[in-house]
Amino acid sequence: MPVTGITDGFGPVLGAPVQDNADISKHDFMNLLVAQIRNQDPFSPMDNAEFTAQLTQFTMLEQLEVMNNRLEENIIIGQSINNTALLALVGRKVTVAGDKLWVDGAEVSESSLNASGSGTARIEVIDESGNVVATYSREVIAGLNDVTWDGQLADDESAPDGQYSLRVTLEDNGRAIDFVTLMTGSVTSLRYENSLAMVEVAGQEFYVSEIYKVS
């Protein structure tokens, strides 16, 4: 009757470290080359050109491994330098997408429109209670436009300190124009998500790549 082997010979050796066979190292390559030389047919030895080619491949493998290690080190160093530099954004004023504005001591924070075309912007200023306290219009062109409020209420009184928001419509002879409302506020915190830097402005988080301007 057939005899079944105790082991099939394909599993790992008990107690030996598990080896990832997906990648071949320079040591594996050298072991294969030495084994090939030891087991070559003495009546038909390995061709010199073939032997030289394999040594060249080994040298290239070693050089690529060194280059890869240096590249990874450079990437880590670059990320560290970039992350340290981004810490300087905390406390700075940045312009991002948003409709909020602030009045502080008669100074009004900057508001902008990034318009896809020219037209007339009708802007309503809304206080924290949801009341429209001022209305004004601005002519805008394609691109970035300053539409900062002058801080005057409908009764020509100066607006009290606090947070407000803008409600904007942009039209050209009755045709709606696409736009993005931008606000300028201080960065209150910085954190990283999946190695990407995010800043907090007015209680909202934005990727650093979403910043239009730093002032």
C-alpha cells in the first residue's frame, strides 16, 4: 500500500523565522549564484559571459537597494522639514472657502469671491441671530475679487463686534455665475490626517492645499 510522507516538504521549518518570498535580497541572490557554481556540470561549466552577466545583475541589485534606502531617508527628512514649517501657520491669517466674517474694534475681516465670470454680486450680511443687517452690491470679474464689507449697518451705524456671515448671489443680466465665497480667519490649530496637514479656521478644518492665501 502507498506510504504517506510525514511532511510534504513545502511548509516552514519548525522554529525557523517566516521568510517573505515576494522579494529577493542581495544575500538570496548571492546564495543562488554560489549554489549554481557549486552544482555546475564540470564537463559543461558556466559560460564566462553568463557568469559576468549574473555578477553585473548582483551589483545592480545592490546599488538599487542602496538608492531605495537613501530615497526613503530623503522622503522622511523632507516630510519632517515640511511639517515643521507648517507649524508656523498657527496664529496666521489664511483665506479659505467660507462665508464667515468678523468685526473687531471697527475692523472687518476680509471677504472675497472667486468668480468664474464677470457680473454683479448682491451681498447680504447676516448676524448670529439670522437677521439681515446690511445689503450691498459689487461688480466682479473672473477670478479673485475683494468684496469685504465696510462694517456699516442698514441704519448707517457701525456694526458691533462679533461674527457675521455672507449670503451672496452673482448674476450677469439675469444669468447666474458660478463662484466660491472666501473668508479670511486665523488658524487656531494644525493636525495631520493620513500624512496630510489640516488647519482649523472658524471651527472648520481645511487641507493646507485648500488655502488660497496666507497673510
